[in-house]
Amino acid sequence: MKHVYPELMANQAVIEEITTTEEERFSNTLETGLSLVEELIEGAISQGEKLLPSKQVFQLYDTYGFPPELTAEIAGERGLSIDWEG
């Protein structure tokens, strides 16, 4: 690759630093978000709900950066769906 994209080799240290920083940030986002998703799911289950409100799913994304697709996947594993219409 270094012959095709010499700028990658020239900027390798910066690229590695940025990538590592982004990985750490996303890891923190996931850690915080997973806790919040679990709270949301537990609340829905305790109230006998089968749908998570899309407004709360969006809030997790907008406020904490937690991906809605991941929320939907986790909810699905627990037998819940997202109310995308509501």
C-alpha cells in the first residue's frame, strides 16, 4: 500500500492516534449507552410493554451517540421492538 498511498505511511502516527482516540470514545459511548438501554428495556418489561418508544431511542442517539440499530438489536434479543411509527 505504501507505493499506492504514500501519504498513509507519511501520516501513520497521526492516523493511529486518531483511530485509537475514536475507538476509546466509541467504547465509552457503548458503555454508557448499554446501561441506559438496559434501564429503558427493564422499564418497558416491568410495565408489560412490547415496544420501546422511538422518541427515547432517538434521545439515546441524539444525547449519548448510541446507535438506534444497536438499541433495536438489543431490544429484539429481549423480545421487544421499537415503535418507529410513534
